[in-house]
Amino acid sequence: MASISKAGSPAAQILSRPRSLPPAFLLPSFYINQSRSFHQSQSHQKRETNKQRGLSALRRTGLRKGQTLSVKLENLPKPVLDPSKRSEVEIDPDHGLWKFFNPDRTSIATPEYNNAFGRAWTVQELRQKSWEDLHKLWWVCTYERNRIATEEAERERTNAGYGEAEAHSRSEEIKLTMRAIKHTLTERWYAWQNGRAYAANANIELDERPSFPRGESYYELPSNIQKQTDKALQYAAQEGLQPGDATPESVAITPEEASGPAAPAQR
């Protein structure tokens, strides 16, 4: 027996044995996943294409190595250090911003200039001024207070150490003038309101209606004015007259009508 038959080999014996299937609950353990296993290696990033990445004028990062600019240092303009060689800048002498400076057009006015002021305007004097004059005076005071506040900030920045008391006294007088302007305008407002109420009386001109609706909440017509107005319109409708043809005497109301119905006697 020089050779072993295939049937008698160990491999053939194993293959010839009857195979038994595993239990059903063990089948998931024999499942082989064909997908790729998870890995934590970083993916390749795209190449940086921004040539200005990392350059910041605020952080003063400067240029990267090997980076050049289109402008060379020898081509950059050089500042003129000699004041005599500098070109003069044209300034409008009538520019509106000069109102916020003193007449000498300096950053800080002298104490003599701030101390040279008179008294504030009184209400009696401002009552004789027109609306335009009050408007102009108000803005003059506004410019002056702005100038004083600007010079005060410049005085603190430079530690000048002078002119504070004079500027404060001048500012207080300006405040009194502005307060008097507000008082005058308030008086004119109340006078206009009173005139508006008197103009609501339609007996002045029968062809005119009241200057404002009677239903306004902030003001109501007196009862006698309402009755006289209603009687005038009723009389004109009965006589077939135009509102301008009626006379005040024809529509005058009696004292009893003006006073209204008598109050009931109290027991």
C-alpha cells in the first residue's frame, strides 16, 4: 500500500461526516458584516486657496514668509517733515462749523473772553420779540453752550488748569436765558389756547363754525355758547337766510335760556 486512497484521508473523513446546523439563536453570531470598519483617522482637508489668510492690519501680523506686495518700499510716498515745504490747505472762512469755536478760532478761549458777558435775558424783554427772534436767540445759546462744553473737554484733555470758573459762570447765564425763552413760549401757548376757545363762539361771525370740534376731550364749550350757536343756526334755517344775513340781536338768547333749566327744589 504505497499510496493512501482519497477516501481514507483525514480530510475526506471530515468532509464525509454529516453536518449538523447550529441552533437558531446562534445564527446572528455567524453573521459577517461586509461594510468597512469605523476608523478615527482625520480626513484630508482641501488645500488653502486664500492668499490673505492670517493677515490682519489690526493684529499687525505682517506678511508671511515668501509673500510680496505689488508696491515696493521705494515707490511709497514719503511724508514732508518740513512745515515750510508743505502745501497749504484751503479752508472756507464762512464754514458753518466755525460757529462752534470762539472768535479767535482757537481750541480753548481765554478767560478774559469767557468772562466778558452780560446778564441773561428776562421774560419781560422776550415778550416783545417775534417768533423768528426767539428762534435765532435759542440757537445762539445752543451754539454757545456747545462751544463751552467742547472747550471744557479740551481743557481736561490738555490739563490746561485755567478758565473753568469763567466758562461755568457764562454757561449759567446762558441757561437762564434759555429758561426765559421757554417761559415766554409757554405763555404764548396758553394765550393761543385761550384765543382758540374764544374763537369757538360762532356769534362773532355767523358764517363761521367753531374752530375745533365740540367732541374734543381737552376742552368743552360753555353751555351758553353752545345754546347761542344752536339757536343761530335754527333761526337761519327757519327764516331761509344765509348765515351771514342774520344779526346777533335776532339770535340773542335770554338769561333763562343761558342759565339752563331750573334745578328741582330740594325738600
